[in-house]
Amino acid sequence: MKYRWVFLLASGALLFGQGLPQARELERLGEGGREVLVLGLEAQGFDKLRPHQRKFAYYLYRAAIAGNDITYLQNHRFALDIKELCEVLYTHREGMDPEILAGLEDYLKQVWVHHGQYRHWDHVKFVPAKLSFTQLQQAVKTAKKNGAQFHFSKDEPVERALVRLKPHIFDLKVEPVLVNLAPGQDPVKTSASGLYDPGLTLKEIQALPQEAQTRLNVRFGRKGKRVVAEPFMIGGVYGEQLDLVAFWLRKAAQYVDNEMVEKEIGKDGVKVKKMRYEPVALQKKALDELVAYYESGDLARFQEHCVAWVQTKGAVDYLNGFHEVYKDPRAVVGSFEANVSLRQDSEALDRLSQNALYFEGKMPWKDAWKRAKVDPPVAISVQALVETGDAGPISPAAYNLPNGNEFRKQHGSKNVVLQNVMLADSPEIRQKTLEAFYLPEDQELIKKQGDQARLWQVYLHEVIGHGSGQPDASLEGADPSVKLGGVYSALEECRAEAVALYQVADPKLVEIGAVKLEDQPTLAQAMYLQLLTRQLRANGEATGDVLRSAHRRGGQAILNYLTQPGKDFGVAVVEKEGRFYVQVADAQKARIGVAEVLDKLQTCKSMGDRAGAEAFFESYGNKVNPAWQKDVQTRLAAIGRPRETAFVFPTLVPVMEEKNGREVLKEVRLEAKETLAEQMLRFRSWGRSRELAPK
Ligand SMILES: [Zn+2]
């Protein structure tokens, strides 16, 4: 059969060449506005889509919103109740004491941003900055006067719910960490994660059959004396939400792209070739299998979905499923996340992907651990329209999914760079950060090449970093991630980041047009400076004396390795007038250090050497540097830089019309004017509604 990709015109040509939209600063949350910077994200090109593609995007958008609550449930068993309580209070706030209202509002917004009472990246609990328990009780009284109805499970009265939730809202010592990976402690028992019933231990999980232990989509509970692994599915765990997600996905499946297909049609014994439009089979299959997976909990169906999804190329892209494992203390169970995005032209990215095998050959580790065959990874650059669950309002810059070494070896993966998210920042904060954290002699370089360096850091990290390398033959097909346990995520992030730093100096980048020959040394210089400075800053953003997020532990390991005493890798953290700065004197020497890091990490990964990996991160990656922390905190306070950035996404507005006495979707418009509270309250009602255009 011959295919003609009709929609390519709309995706590539029209989106190309448009400048990136700016983000709007909307508000700052937390004490002194220091916790979260809220930016209003914009996207361009939606109006250039064909009408049915806009409808396709809209149904996927509704599916993403319908799953948002799952992340609360996964983060903590009471997180959704905390949100419910605060949202009902907030929507019944008339006549509320202004001070109480301000305290409630600030806390609720942070609960929205993080999906519960634990911070998204470092997994540490936070409590209301300006709200006491007595004030919360007062707020309940006011709201009840205004007719508030609270919906907790088993029709629990709000007074009793308040008592139950009090320590989880106000006491930092109660279940302080969502994911606890401190050495020597039971990660399951000491983590607050909603994926396990309280009191369960790692030993109990390890006593379950292998299938349950390694399964991506289960929650562990206690039934009497038994420990059970219950799948995420309609009619099972998160069944209510998944039912609605599937409802919208089924609608989306009716609007996949069409393609012109040549068909042979038999007529009076004569075969005639005819061209006709048919739904793009891969797009349709990806959605059908996803729905079947939510209906059955059967991972074989999810695998089928992923196989089709990885190859799917449409003007509208999406993500929907349980993927990343950062929020599981065992790094096995996936977090729900969903998004909808618009593809952009990305020629340089395509060329990078075409050369993945070349870069694999240049990796600084043993040949036996290099893949002999690398299918060019699917790599796309998009503008995010919405992200929910674990993917937003706090968003990654890019992702490479699905996970799983076996899958990647057979079917590859899809690398998606979220360009509008990645480059969004408040211009004011951007300038102040530059001046506060870079030496004067480096500021011009970062200004000139910082964005380009960041872009290629992400491309290299995602496109050739995560997918590289292979397990040693002695592992006999065992998945290194299972062998490495909780340390796997940090190792993998560190490895991908180091790949970016290592390969940025490769001549191939000039050949594929990523950078001009004369600019390559400074691009590499900018990437080292920027990545390591970002990491130095992370020390000041951390609470306590250990780093918790996999990305931050990975970055710390590289920074500490390159600046360790007794070795000269051309990189130093220098102190000037009591302030610390990263100095990169020789990026070529630094590359030698990065090669050593990569060799060590790949050895641990390929051999499944858990003790080795843990020892490496204990030496270089886990600990906060107290001197850097103190200094960075002062500087961050001086420029008022919030710890996190969260996004308010554009709104997809359904335009309805009447057809044969029925309200149908006529058109979809894109707007960008909501506030965080407006968006989240809309998600609250839309996330539970089957109406095409909820009021
Ligand atoms: Zn990564």
C-alpha cells in the first residue's frame, strides 16, 4: 500500500519559522513568594491545524484532565481529601476573614501545583505558611454557613475529616517524605507514597511473586493478613478516574488523522486501484489499545499501545498512562501523567536521531556494552497545550518514553522536547539569576549561547543519552533497573546528563548543523557552566542535608566528581567574596572527567551492580554541600527566585452548535487568559464531567 501523509503540510511547514511565544508571569506562591513561580504558558499554531485535528486535541485534552486526580491518590492516601477540603472552602469563601482566606489560598495553590502536601521534585512535605489549624476550623464554619458540602469517603463529616487530616496538613514530622531512599532505611515503610498501605515493608513486597514485584501498574495493600497487589484499572484501583479517561480517549479515537491509501478493489474480475481516505491505523491502534489497557489492567495491551504510540507521527501528539517511576520508593510502579501537544518542525533533532548509532559507537565505555544496532530514536519537538498528573503544572523540559530496557531494545522510544516549557522564564528573574550566579566574565557567554546550550543538553540527554548502552551478557536478559532498585533513577539521570556533556564536543554536531565549527567550543563551555551552575543552585533549593530527586542527585554526582580534591578536570567551584561560582577553565579536561563518570555508571548499569551504584552516589551525589547551600539560599533570597516553576496552560474552549436537536462540538478555540485558581477549579469540574462543554 502507498501512503500519503496528508497532515504533514499542517504540522511541519506552517509551524516552522514562528518565534516562540513568551510566558506571562502570573503570581508567586509561598513565604515571600519564594516557593513557586507561576507562569502562563502560551502556544502558537493551534489555529493552523485542520478542524478535525483541533477536535482530536480537545478530546485528548479532556482525557488528560480526567486523570489528574489519580496523581493525588498516588502521592498520598489523603492528598485528594486535602485538596477536596481546601477547594470546597475556597469556593465557599464569601465573608471569610481575609487573613484566613489568604492563608488558605496560598496553601491550596501549592497543593494544586504539587498534587498534594509533598513537593514535586524533592518529595519533601510542606505545611501552610500562613494558616493555623484554628483558622482552618474557622474557615470550615464560614463555608458551612455558605452552604458548603464536603465529599469524603464513607460520608465522613467534615469535623471528623479535619481531625484525621490535621497531622497531614500541619505536622512536618508526620510522614515527612514521599520517597525516602536514605541508605539503611526501609524505603517502603518510611515513605509516605500512596502506592503502599501504611506499615507495609520492603520485605513483605519482596515476599510476593516476582510478577507482582516488577509490575508497573499496581498498588500494594493489606487485606487482613495478606499483602495484595491490585492493578490500576476501570473497576479497580483509580477505576473511577480511568473510566472517564477512557470515555474521552474513545471519542478521540474517532478523530485520528486520515491518510490517502491506495486500495485494490475487485470489480467484475478486474482489479481496480483506487485512492481513498482511511484513519491512520497506527494512531487509531494506539488509542484503542490504551483504552483496552485501562479496561483490563493488562500490561500486554499497554505494550501494544506503546509500540504504536512510539511510531505515531501526527500534528497533535499526546501522552497518557502510568510511566515514570520516580514517585515509587522501589522505582517500579508508574505515576499517571498525561499531556497534549503540538508538533513543531525539528530538522536538527531528526538529524541527531539519525546518527544515534554513530554516537553509541563513541560512548566512553566497553564495546561489549554498546548496542550494535540502534534504530533512530523518534525525536520530536513540541509545544505543550496541557499537562496533568505527574507531568504538570510542574513540568519536565522533555521526556523519553516508554521506560524499560527490553521494550527499548525491541521497539525504541519516543523523545519529546517541550520547547515552550523549556524556554519559559520570567525575564526579570532570568536576568537577576544570571548576574547572581555567574562570574562577570561568563555572563555574556550564557546570555549568547545559554538557550542553545540548554536545547542541545536536553536533546542529547533524551535522544542519545537514555537509550544508550546495553546490559552485560552475564545478566542473561535481566533488567538492570530491577537489579539496581531505588538507586536506578539517579544513575539513569546522571548517565543521560553526562552523555550530553560528553557528546557536545563531538565533531558530528557540526556536521549535522547543530552548531557552527567556530562556535562549538563555546557551546560546550556554556553547557558545562550552565548545567553545573544549575546544580550548585540546587544545593540551596534543597531542604535538609540530602538531595532527593533523581535529576538533582545525578547533577550533584557530576559536579562533585569534576571538582573532587586531588584531581584536575579543569572545573572548580571558586569562592569570591563569600560566594560560590562554577568556573570552567578547560572544557576538554572536563570531558575526560565526564568520560570517567560515564564509564563508572555504565559499568554499574550493565553489571546490575547495586552496591557499586549506591556507593558512587553516597560519595558524590546524595549529600547537600552545606557551605554552598547557605550561600545559595542567601543569593536566592536576594533575587527572590522561587524554588519551582509551575504553569497555567492555555485553555481549549469548545464551541458548540445544534445539529438535529443535539448539541455537538463545532469548533475548538485556544485561549490563554486563565489564572492558576481558575484553571484548577475548572479541572475540578471538567475532570468529573462527561459533558462536551461543561458549564
Ligand atoms: Zn532524563
